[in-house]
Amino acid sequence: MIRYLIVFALSLFLIGPALAAGGAVELTKRDWSFNGPFGTFDKAAMQRGFQVYREVCAGCHSMKYIAFRNFADLGYNESEIKALAAEYEVEDGPNDDGEMFIRAGIPADRMPSPYPNDNAARAGNGGALPPDLSLIAKARANGPDYLYSLLVGYKDAPSDTSVPDGMYYNNAYSGNLIAMPQPLYGDDVTYADGTTASIEVMSADLTQFLMWAAEPKLEARKRIGVAVVFFLSVFVILSILAKRRVWADVH
Amino acid sequence: MSAEKFQNPVVRWIDHRLPIFSMLDHEKYDYPVPKNLNYMWNFGVLAGLSLAIMIITGIVLAMSYTAHVDYAFEAVERIMRDVNHGWMIRYIHMNAASFFFIVVYIHIFRGLYYGSYKAPRELLWILGVVIFLLMMATAFMGYVLPWGQMSFWGATVITNLFSAIPVVGDSIVTLLWGGFSVDNPTLNRFFSLHYLMPFVIAGVVVLHIIALHRFGSNNPIGIDASGPQDTISFHPYYTMKDMVGIAVFLLLLAIAVFFFPNAMGHPDNYIPANPLQTPAHIVPEWYFLPFYAILRAVPDKLGGVLLMFGAIAVLFVLPWLDRSPVRSARFRPLFRIFFWLLLIDAVALGYLGGKPAEGIYVVLSRIATAWYFLHFLVILPLLSVFETTKPLPKSISEPVLSRSKSANAPLGAGLEPAE
């Protein structure tokens, strides 16, 4: 049974992807720095991606699970984070008089959202709700490749496709009609480190940043994983040897 | 059982009053196990290990979880981001759930292949099916707790199934929901039951083991041990053999947890539940897909529900459907072919359950569903009458001895060690 079961499982592995493939949209596959068992985030790219988020996306999209203190992961030090948080206004309270008040942000605060609630967000965007971006890289199939493809995927609609008002044509979006206007064109931001802000670079940087936001423990996870897998591989070998030794007298 | 075999005076004092050490000793050394068990017999222990991993990680997760529709999703993100190693605990819980089902499915198919459900082990098998049912209920309710889109819509679809029951259906659904839609009371009772059920499972596992130890393990040849020459003690032989399985299991689990933690999940469950927005395709967790395919194969709602539960109900009566006196498929050439067809059928159902219910997929689902029931209700009873089985060996030792003589066995023989 074991022999056939192994053959069966292997053939499933071979056939499985072929059956699973065949989606409607073609995604651009990129070699992300965080791919693979030793993958890590590219801090410089994440900082640039954060800049793109702040200057372009944050007008409509919240990131409510991200606190300013989390930006230490991007390579900012404590005083930079304090200064960054202080640039935002946060509602706090009630104070001793029972009033809500506005104060400058501190590192423990979550990122303020652009709209007070979903209804306000819809009202400001022609009825479409801009999703929160904290988890977007995990909330879509093939997250990073999908996000990149979407950001660079705005094209003129083919002549046989009519695009209704308030909709835009996008290669990567399911159904090709998306309510989000093209966010990036190239040179939308000026990078402090002098990197050319082409649409491809900005899209990749933003994707890098969003992947970190969705999976901030990715580096620790892979680092621990390598050690655990090494340890357990030794355990497998030792247990096989021990078993053979113990069983040597059974026949 | 005398307590004198223990050297340690404390152990001896305790054992005289509370013979737990004698009991353990009995299970370890006196419990005879057929000496020819292959690695397929690891999966019972692995299922127990999975249950232990699920209970331990689950208790830790519950410490940081909030069962409220407004906070559940955020609580899970808190665990992922702010709780020390919370991401690891959660990913272990998520992936070990899938591994639990993989292990149990292999355990079930091993039982099917080697006829482990046959007399005198019918109750052992039935208790196993009970555990499987409890597992499915537990897993279903656990998947609702993160309160993502698939949690919410999966819960809506599955609980709605009960409305198909005549007369009392709607009342049952209201009872399950604790209201008139899947909402906060639903989440609360699912959390409560999700915490309770694993301990119920553990209780049935104890009964499963008591029933197992009544007649001992079946074995790849499927004939009873005829004497001490056919058996060995559980420790150290099977403890060491199980250790190999445990090591491999943990290695594969670690690879999933640390490198592909979301591969067996659905991306939509990282979107907070939204009762006003239905996902494009509502799919349950992968381990429910074969049953989901059966459900959708029937055009009638009640019929689909009955057939889905029938797919498990048929396992309860399996010992009386397959009446062939020969247990192991090794000596049943026709049964063996149908066994592999059933496995292919089950995998096909799983694949079809994940596809939209339209076009060719519906037709294929119906064929696969029909085959599933045909296998149990028609083919097995017929085979028990008409199949010509191969001659059985006289004892377990006989083929074991003849196998070990040809040490330089044919290619691949090492994969099925029958030492």
C-alpha cells in the first residue's frame, strides 16, 4: 500500500498545479527579495514604498492595523518614528472635561484612517470602498505579484470593451473593470535616495511595503524555520538510526 | 500485577495504592503488537499527536482571542502582530488542523485497505468514525472564529443546510445561530463549542484506544497473531517506529508553518467578515471539499444534505457491507483495484468541491458521487460474495520469515518493511 500511496501522492503533486492553473488574468511574476526560505525584506525599498503609500495611497486607503512603532522594522530609529508620528493628528479623549481632543501622534498610535467610517469612504469615492491595505498582500491570491500587476496593469480598454463612468480598465483585475483610478504614472513622488521613480520601481517598492504590512514577522518566521527544519532533519535521521538499531533483533 | 517490579520506593508506594505505573508498564511491555506492522500504522499515534498540538496551541490562542464580531478579526491580527510568537502559535494551529485531517484521512484509508473495520474491531472502527465527525464539527466552528469573509460565509452556507430538514429545520437553524442570521451569538456559541469539542474528542479517543487494546492492532496480512512468536512488545519496538513517523510529521509540519503558512488557507479570510458582500466563490476548508462536492451534486437541497451525511453514515455500517472474511487487500485482488478507484474518486470529489458548481463540474461531481456510494453499497457487498481471494499465510511469522530470507529483495521492497 505504501508504495502505491507514494506514487499516488507524487502524481497528485504533478497534476495538481496543472489543474489549479488557468486563471483568467496573467500576473507578472517577480523575484521578490522576501521569496524563498532565506527571503528578507529590502528595507530601502520598504521605506520608498512607505513614501509612495503616504503621498499617493493614504488619501483614500487606511492601514489601521499598523502602528507607528511598527516602522522600526523599516529601519527607522526611535526619534525618527517619534517625529513621523508627530506629523499626524490623532483624536484622543475624553479628557477631564469629557471632551474629545486632537493631539499629535505618538509611536504607540495606529495610523489614522483617511475617512471616519466606511460610509464616508464610499461617499468620497463614488460608492466604491477603498479597502484597508494592512492585509491586502495576504487577502488576494498570489498577493505580491497580484498587487504589482494591478499597479502597472492600467491600459487603454480594447475597442470592444465599453468602460462605464467611474470605472477603469485594468489587465490584472478580475473582470478588468476597477473602480480605482490609476494611482501611479511615474514620478508621482520624489525619492529621497535619488532612485528613479518609474512606475515599475514605485509599484515594486509599494508591494514590498504592503507585504511587510501584511506579514511583519516574515523574516523571523523564515529565520526560525531554517533552524527548526535543520533540527528536525537531524531528528529524523537519528530516529531512523535508533529504530533500525532497536529492530535489528526482530525477525 | 505486583508493584514489586519497581525499584523506586516512591513509585512502589504510589503504585500499591494507585496502580498507574503498573498500567503504563502493562501497555508498554505486556501489550502484544503484531511484529509486521508497517509505517501505515504510525498514523494513529500521529492523529493523537495532532490532537495534542491542537489543544495546546488552541488554549494559548484562546488567551488572546476575543469572541465578538467587532473584535474577533482584530484580536487575531493582534495575535499575529503583537503577541510574542503569536504568529507562530496561530500558524501552527492553522496548519496542524490541516495536517490532522491529512493524517486522519490516511488513517481511515489504511483501515479500508487492510480491513481493520472487520470483526472483532467493528466498534473500534465506529468510534473512529465518531471521532472523525466530531473533528469536522470542531474544525468547522474553529474556522468561523477569525471572522473573515470565508468564516462568515462558510458558516452561513453550512448552518443553512439544516434548514433543509422538514418541519424542524428552521428552528434548528435559529438555535444554531442564536438569532435570525449568523451574528455575534453564533460566534460566541461556536467559540464555546470549539473549546469544548476537542476534549470530547479526547474522551472518544480513550474509548477508541480501549477498544483497540481489546484485540490489539490489525496488521498488513490481516490474520490474527497465533502466539508470542508473532508479536513484540510495544516498547521499545513501536515506540521507536512511531518516533520515526513523529519526526517526519513534525518536519513536514514545520516546513508548512514556517515557509507556506497560508498555502492551505483561503486569501479571502484575511478580509474582515462583511454580511453585505458575498465572496465570488464560497469554498469551505480543503478537507471538507469532497463532502461539499457531494452536497452540490444533488439538485435538491434536502437530498444533497442527506447524501452528504450519508457519505459518512455509510462508514458506520461498513463492517456489515463488506462481509468478506479476508481482511487485508493484499489477498483480495479485485478489492484492491476498487480501493484505489475509491481513493481516486475521493480526491476527484475534493477537486470538484473546490470548483464552481457549473457546467462539466456538476456532471463530474454527480458521477463521482454515484461511484462513492456504488463502491460501498453495491461493489463491496458483491465482492464479499464473488471475489476469489488469494490463500492466506498460516501465521504472521511465516511470510515474515520468507521475506527476510530474500534480503536483496526487488526494487522498492524497502518501502514496505514487513520485518
